[in-house]
Amino acid sequence: MRLEGKVALISGAAAGLRRELMGFGGASAWMFLREGARVMLGDINEELGERSASQMRDEGYDARFVRLDVTQEQDWIDAVKATVDAFGKLDVLVNNAGTGAQQNVEDTTVEIWDGQMNVHAKGAFLGMKHAIPEMRRAGGGSIVNISSINGLVGSPTSTAYHAAKAAVRLLTKNAAMQYAGESIRVNSVHPGYAWTPLTEKNFSIKEHLDERVARVPMGRICDADEIANGILYLASDESSFVTGSELVIDGGMTAQ
């Protein structure tokens, strides 16, 4: 029971149905629940989010769903309030919501750029802004921001995605320094190539999958649970002396 008594809010957590491909948020929600937490799932996909939360409750866990567009400040205000109203406090925030964009610099429109920055960087900023006061009231907490290996290194494409994920990385370190004295820890997770609903279409094309696998020293793509294990560690008190850190889970790709 590594999260016994804790309350978590996870954005981008609708894809959490058993026997279906899960995202990092859905996989983390299941792990958090099994380890004793109560969990609020946040997402723009209301139908899927409600189904996932219902399935979790059917398994005997205390899970709820709230509609959350991470680019909208009022949605964050409402989601944090819904979490505290339902569970009495907030201990853990996982800023997981994300989208992808694969264009190079010249092909990146202003709309694509703004969209990536809004979901990833602005979303993480707004989540922290409104979660931190509740964590302070709870006596501390843990914030886990999901960045990417693409927030650490470059690639031939995905200009706006790289920039947005890199912004999440440094935003994490900045917030960690600001709130370390209040027992509010802030860390980032940097997944490598993983099977999720976001990557399924691309990885289902053999040549695309083979090209990705060829870059990974361990010779495979990971699943969402392997990323969620790292998120769980940072959310738990096992990482009580860890803040401002980046946890890379990529099969060795960025070690090359």
C-alpha cells in the first residue's frame, strides 16, 4: 500500500479500461488505486473517462471522473475543487494530458505550435498553480509532470512537441526549487517509445515500428505500465528526497 491514504488527480486519464490499450494516465490510475490511493481521473473524453472510473469502482476502488481540458484555467479550478470535495484533500498531481505533432520547423503552423504549448506547458503550469495551494493545506505533496525523451534530445521532426516537452522539463525544475521548503516535490518523467492510444496508429505500421525499435538498445517498445511504475515511485513517499529530477524510462535510447 505505497499510496495508502493519499488522494491523486491525474490528467489525461480517460484511457483506463481493462482489456483495452491504456495510456499512461489510465495505467497510473490503476496502480495508484491498487496501492491505496483514491483517484480523480481528468480528461476531455467524458464518455471514456466515465466508463474507466465506473470499471474501477466495480473493482472496489474509489475512483471518480471530472471533465478537464488542461488548457482552460477554469477547468483546473473546477477539477481541483471536485477532487477536494470528493476526497477531502489533494496529495498527488500527475500532469499527463498530451497530444502529438510531427512537423518540422517550416511545416509547423502557428496553430500547431500554440496547440502543443497549450496542452503540455500551459497545462502543466495551470495544474500546478491550482494544485499547490491544496497540497500546502495537506502538509505537502508530489507533482509528477509527464515530459518525454523528446524534451531532452532533438529529432528530424516534431518541432513543437519537442519544444513543449522541453518546457515541461524546466518548468518542473523551477517549481521544485520554489516549493521544496514546503514539502511539495515536483519531478518529471521522460518516457521513450511506448504503446499507448496516442501511438497505436503509427506503431501499427510495420516500417514505422521497426524504425523506432532500431533506435532502442533494449530492442523493444515499452507498455504503459512500465512508465506508470516510475510515476508511482515519484508519487509515493519512497521518493521523499527526490525533487527537481527527471526520470528517463526509454530502454537506453538517450544513453547513446
